[in-house]
Amino acid sequence: MEKAASPRASDIAYDKIRQFVLSGRAEPGQQLTEEQLARISGVSRTPVREAVRRLENELLIVRSDSKRLFVADWSADDIDEMFVLRGMLEGHAASRAARNITGRQIEELGRISDLLDAAVRSSPPDVAAFLAQNRNFHEVILEAARSPRLSAMLPMLVEQPVVRRTAAQYKTDELLQSAREHRELIAAFVARDSHWARAVMTSHIRRAFHVFSSTAKRHKEQRQAND
């Protein structure tokens, strides 16, 4: 039996640095150094540089004119564009999924939706579990869309830290509304109605945008008041 190939050092660095950024442990605008990232990932600086290039392509890390590295801190226009693009792509994915989804995939979405409901109804709501199951839900839809192009383009937007920060700011009633929207998506898939699925998904993403925007504005005002 052939021995499975060990992960490359650059892949290890990429996964660990990416998780560091997405987990919220790194603040928007925070400066990063290769030495710090090497410590976080447990590899040398050479594979860290390759990992950083990949993360720059994903817009998770940005490089200043002086070549210093920072955690991305997007403007209001950046955030608006991200959500517009995500709404367009995820709406298209939902539309395709309504035409192509299998019975097994619909059952899987129902199982995940039950877990989402349980996470929301915990006291307090289990946001970490909600995030994990929300990701699983959208991954099933993307799989059902049967589009290699969407599979290549969407993860970059869906995994942006704005997604994590948005969910973390939801109040309980907003989490419940999100869970209801997941149920309505399942109903659209059962009906094989691509227009309904697209409309629900687009509305779902736009509501997330407004939650994030209002929260980001509030945090910015708080930071300015503390300076």
C-alpha cells in the first residue's frame, strides 16, 4: 500500500494562517510579520511567503506600498461589493441547485437545518455551531449546483471574515430568521422552483449585508470615540 503524501509546508502554513485570520483572532488592519506567521504555522519563513501570496489572492491579507503585511480591513464600498457579488453568485447557485438537486441532498439539507435550529435555540445561541452548519448547508447547495466555475469562485467570498463577523453579531431573532430562510430554500428545492430559490437566497445575503454594515458602523464609531 502506498503511503499517503505528507502535506506540503506551504499548505500547512496556508491552512493555519487562514484559520488565524478567519477565526477573528486577528483584527482588521492588524499588521503581520513573516516571523509571527512562521510561529503560528510552525514552519519556516519560505513556505510562509508562498502561503501569504495565496492569501493575498483571496484578499484576506493585503500588502502596503512599503511591503508590510496587514489583515484586510475593507472599506464600506469593498464590503458592499463583496455582498453584491456573493448575492449574485449564491443566487445563481441556488437557481441551478433547484434544477439539479437530488433527493439525498434535500434530505441532507433538512438534517443540517435541524442542527441550525438547535444551535439557534441554545441558551445562549451556539454561534460556532451555527457557523459550522451554515457552511455545510451552503456547501450542499454549491455541490447540487453542479458548476465547476461556481465551485472555484464562491468559496473565496463565502469564507471572508465578514461572514463570520456578521453571524457573530446576529441577535437571536435574526438567527431565527436566518434559520427560517434555510427552511424556505429547502421548500424551493423540493418544488424545483429556480426563481423562488434565487429570490430567497438573494434576500438572505442582502439581509446579512445590512446586519454587517450596521454593526461595522457602530464598531467604527466606538473606536473613534475611544481614540
